[in-house]
Amino acid sequence: METITKILNGSGIAQTIRARLKTQIARGPKKPGLAVILVGQDPASKIYVDFKTKASREVGMYLETYHFEENIKEKKLLKLIDKLNKNKKIHGILVQLPLPSHIEDLSVLQRVDPRKDVDGFHPENVGLLAMGYPRFISATPKGIMHLLDHTNIDLVGKEVVVIGASNIVGKPLVQLLLDEEATVTVCHEKTQNLKVHTEHADIIIVAAGVPKLLTADMVKKGVVVIDVGINKVDGAVVGDVDFEKVKERASYITPVPGGVGPMTVAMLLENTWEAMCAIEGYRPSVI
Ligand code: NAD
């Protein structure tokens, strides 16, 4: 039987989520407030921050943005976080990673009030997720789970291969997939033979940052492929999957751009909305 590939349109799904949030915010008791902190001049980080701030404005959130020079002292950053933790207008605090090497990620991330940690990077939130009681799920893995939900494929017992084991994508994703009772294999740059793992997988999620890492000969027919990678090749943005060829064998596949990226932004907004509801003790009606 021929496989008809369906493109998982992250942009469209994210747009629906943003529209829903906009309505909820308009009806809510208080504008959710997001503080975004960017350090240095990393061009990719600047682009991500622009996407996030534009989207939060569009849904009607209150926004504070802070952009510091690369050489900012860690103490100054921590002082700002202390202030934001107390600020009643702010419900979510996002520190754009990576931080410069003289600043320790952990010191900064654990200074954020865990109830305002909309990125889900605070050790308390990481621990809650690991124990199966998620409070804030980091935006990219949460967005990927939403996309999988759209395939209507029951994850129970499915063979899922995750390529990439970072704290922000691969590791939290493993927890979420296990909670759905999938059988999960995690591969990384020291994995000896990726194909041995991928060729039997029902679902493959690639988050390595290596263009064309997943090729058509590595996947079985009917596979679901989620491409998280964002790479620049000859001026174009591409993912980690050889999209045109893998598409011929997949039942579902995400494009890059327009797949996981917009979902990440939408999930950050959703987390900020949820933070506002929790902090203000507001129970929204379902729409
Ligand atoms: P990272 O560098 O922190 O981690 C990369 C992971 O991939 C590591 O576990 C590494 O071992 C593994 N890896 C690297 N090369 C590999 C190879 N040849 N074979 C198998 N595994 C390999 O990266 P990250 O922050 O997790 O991001 C991964 C990619 O996802 C990047 O391209 C990044 O830009 C992208 N990203 C996209 C979004 C989004 O919203 N779409 C969000 C976060 C990250």
C-alpha cells in the first residue's frame, strides 16, 4: 500500500493556539506578563527573542525585554532576576540561552522563581517532570508532543527514537514520551550506528543540529518524523532531516521552517498564560 505523507503544519497549529490564547487573555483577569532577558549579540538568539516578543505582544501579553552586553557581571543578572521574581506584573521569566561562558547557566536558571520559570529549566521543574508531575514543560518538547498528538497515533508501546540528548530538547522529551508509555531509545553523537536504531522506529525525533543527519535509507515506510534542527546551509534554513527523500517514506513529517519552531513559541506563550493563572489563582473556562 502506498504511503501518503502528511506534512505536520506547525505554523498552522501554532496559529490556532495563539488565537485561542488571545481570546483567553482578553477575557482573563490580568495580562500575563513575560520578561525576556538576552545577553550578548548571538544572531540566532536575537532572532528567537524577536519571534517570542512579537508573538507575546500579538496575543496581548505585557512584556519587558532586557538586552545586556556580553560582558555583564553575573551578579547584575541575578539582581535583575530577584527584582523580576517580586514584580507583580511579571508571571514568566525567560533567560535566552546560551549565556556567555563567564556566567554559569545553573546559577542563573535556579535563581528564577520556579513558579515563573516558563522555560521549565529550573531544577525544581526538571525534577517534577522527571517524577511525572510536570509543572512547566520546556517549550520545544511540549510543542513536539502537541505535534505528535495531531497525528492521532497512540504512543503506547511505540518504538520512538530521539536523536539528541540535550537538557532543553532530548532529555525532557524522553520523560514525556515515557509518560505516554512509548518505548524510547536515545541516540547522541557517540552513538555508534544510528541506522541500527532508526530503521525499526515508528517515530523519529531529530534534535542534533546536523543537516541531513537522517536520510531515507535509515527509516522504515510509514515512519513519523519530527525535525527539530535549525541549521543555515547556503543562506537557507534547513533541519536535520533529508526532507525531500525522507518525505517519500514517511506517513507524517514536519517541515523546517514551519514545523517545530512556531510550536516552541506558542508553547512559551501557553506556559506564560498558565503561570499567570496559577499565580493569580484564576481558573479559565475551556474554549
Ligand atoms: P545541543 O548541541 O545542546 O545538543 C545536540 C545533541 O545532539 C547532543 O546530545 C549531541 O550528542 C547530539 N548530536 C550531535 N551530533 C550528532 C550526530 N552526528 N549524531 C547523533 N547525535 C548527535 O543542541 P540543542 O540545543 O538540543 O539543539 C539541537 C538542534 O535543535 C539545533 O539545530 C537547534 O538549533 C535546534 N533547536 C530547535 C528548536 C526549535 O524550536 N525548532 C529549539 C531548540 C533547538
